[in-house]
Amino acid sequence: MTATRVLVLNSGSSSVKYQLLDMSDSSRLAVGLVERIGEETSRLKHTPLSTGETRETTGPIADHEAALKAVAEELAKDGLGLDSPELAAIGHRVVHGGKTFTQPTVIDDAVLAEIERLIPVAPLHNPANLTGIRTAQALRPDLPQVAVFDTAFHTTMPEAAARYAIDVKTADEYRIRRYGFHGTSHAYVSRATAELLGKSPEEVNVIVLHLGNGASASAVEKGRCVDTSMGLTPLEGLVMGTRSGDMDPAVIFHLMRVGGMSTDEIDTLLNKKSGLIGLCGDNDMREIRRRIDEGAEDAAQAQLAFDIYIHRLKKYIGAYYAVLGTVDAVAFTAGVGENAAPVREAAIAGLEALGLAVDGELNAVRSGEPRLISPEGARVAVAVVPTDEELEIADQTYALVRNGNA
Ligand code: ADP
């Protein structure tokens, strides 16, 4: 029997998201998540695609090991157990691969050590990713485990884009540079956009706008990333659900000196209490649009948050247009990019001189398929391209183990 199944694991500090895919036809067999690991009210939600019926259990799940065991038990109930010979590999989303990991990588002790060495640049994410890997290894020590890095797609950025203009020795000593994140999504969406245009990725230049709760833009030249908006950490760049994005770094000194705030307080302020939620109290674009569209009492505040969000987005579209020189497509993706027509309309408005326009009717269509929203014959395509990070991780994982490199 050929093993064609891949389990994709995305381990956060208190959650594990997972999907089991069959790579013979890229179909999903099961999806689910465990939340609030380590609390009394942990919750496991599991959906086998054969029935589509979600099973939900609540109760204490002490740690990642217990979480993964609970997931394995749920999968076994559907005949999809992790002991199945049909399971080819486990693919792990790993947030930070630094400069080292430019490709998906089969995990061995040296790889684990390197992911660990990168913890200082990803203190929130890499430890959780490592826990997920070690737990999965304990469960199936014989199975190849592959790390797919959020940063890998961006490692092609030229030094001119990747370096900050600070003292080189200091930057190198502390590994300070722009790494970028959401790389799996930018890779998938830029390729899918080329496909939508009937071209190969090497034939097109694409600006990808990944607008979820976290948000980032990338400039992709002939299939290679040449710039992206997130930096050393995911804080830089666009206005996000709860992150400020770009800001004069001196704001931090000011908050320390004049505001008497601690490093941790400022970290929390900029990562968790800024962006849309800081500006108007909501980080969900649906709620912000509702307040604006219904003329709610506090609509002006929501409108200002929306305007700041769009202004930043537009600046990045312009910047990446200049970085690329010629642009074949601008692609919107992730929760906001795929669903919020007003955001797409406002971000592209006024850019006709750059060959960019959105057709109102096409933009209003709701669909889960990649589609064009620019008027027919437009010089630059504007597209909505749903992202699929799990499929991309499964694809990359399977490609690696199928070719016998594991
Ligand atoms: P992440 O993976 O970063 O958590 P997603 O890509 O799932 O985020 O996007 C989540 C965000 O998408 C929500 O916070 C919400 O703002 C936005 N969103 C989802 N559906 C809609 C919709 N129909 N209209 C506008 N925004 C939406």
C-alpha cells in the first residue's frame, strides 16, 4: 500500500490545529483543533469529512502530549488512526526558520537544535512548535516529520530589502533582519494567482495581500519573494487586527521615558492592543463594517480605523509596485482579503493610473474559488485567491517524503 496521507500540525502555545489530508487527490479527511490546552476548559473540535459532523469535547487537557493523544483517539474513531500504514508523514508549521531554513526540511536532531537556537527571535512561537514536533515524534518515532517554515519563502529577499539600516555589527550579533512571515500563504497564493492568469509563476510579478487577523504584503517577482512587510517579528508592516504595524520606533523610547512603561507592557500594547482593536475597539472587519454601514453611534471611530487600515494598505501596494517595476496581478487573500469587498474596493480606488481597478459587480460576488475582480482587459489583474496553508504544508511535506529524501 502506498502511504499517501499527511497530518498537518500547527501547534501554538495553548492550541493545536490539525488537518489530515490524502495527497493522492489533495482531499481533506479530517480537520480539527484543540484549544485552551493546560486549562480546565480545554476543548477539542474534530470533524471527519466523511460525515462532516463535528464532535466537540470539553474538559481538562493538560499539555500538548495529552492534546495530540486525544486527537489520535478521535482520528482512530473514524478509521484514520495515526498508527495507520497509510500515514506517510507529519508536516509541522514552524514559524521561524531564520536564515538557515530556506526549504521544507525533514526533522532530525540537528534541525530541532537549530529551531531551538532561533527561539530568541521567535520567543512566542518556536517553543510551541518544538513541543508539537517532539510530541508527534514520541507518538510515531518511525515516521518522517517535516518542518515547513513561515519564513522560508522570504529567504530569497535581496539584502537591500532584508536588512534594516542599522549598525551592521549589532544587527549581525543579534540576528536582526527582516525575515517575514505568512510565507506558506504568500507562496501558495502567488502560485495560484499565476495559475488563474494561465501563466507559470516564473512569468508573472504579483503583489500578495494576506489580510487576516495578522496581515502582510509581499512582492513576488517571477515566483520569488523580493520584499515583504513583516520583519524581525510579525509586528512590522500593515495595520492588523491587534498589531500596530509600521511606526516610528522612537514611540517606544517615548513610552518608556515619558510614559514609564515597561518593555513587556509596550510589547503587549503594540502586539495585542493596537491595530484595529486599539483604534476602534473591534478587530473583526465584519463588525467594523457593520458599525460604519449601519451608521452606529460610534461609526466615526470605526470609519477612522478603516481609513487608517486602507491608507497603509495602499502605501504598500504603491511601494511594491515600485519595487517590482511591472505588476501582473494584485491578489487579496485570508479572512479579510477573501471576504471584505469594501476593503478591496477602497484599497484599489484611485490607482487607475497604475492600471489597477476593481469591477463593482465582480467584487461583490461571494465565492470560495480564485477569481478576478478587475474589469475585463485591465492592464493589471486584481484577484481574490483563497489561501490554503494546510494544503501547501501537506504538499511540501509529501513532495519531500515521496521523493525518498526522508
Ligand atoms: P488568522 O488566520 O490571522 O486568524 P483569518 O485569515 O482567519 O485570520 O482572518 C480572520 C479575520 O477575517 C477576522 O478577524 C475578520 O476580521 C475577517 N473576516 C472573516 N470573515 C469576514 C467577512 N465576511 N467580512 C469581513 N471580514 C471578515
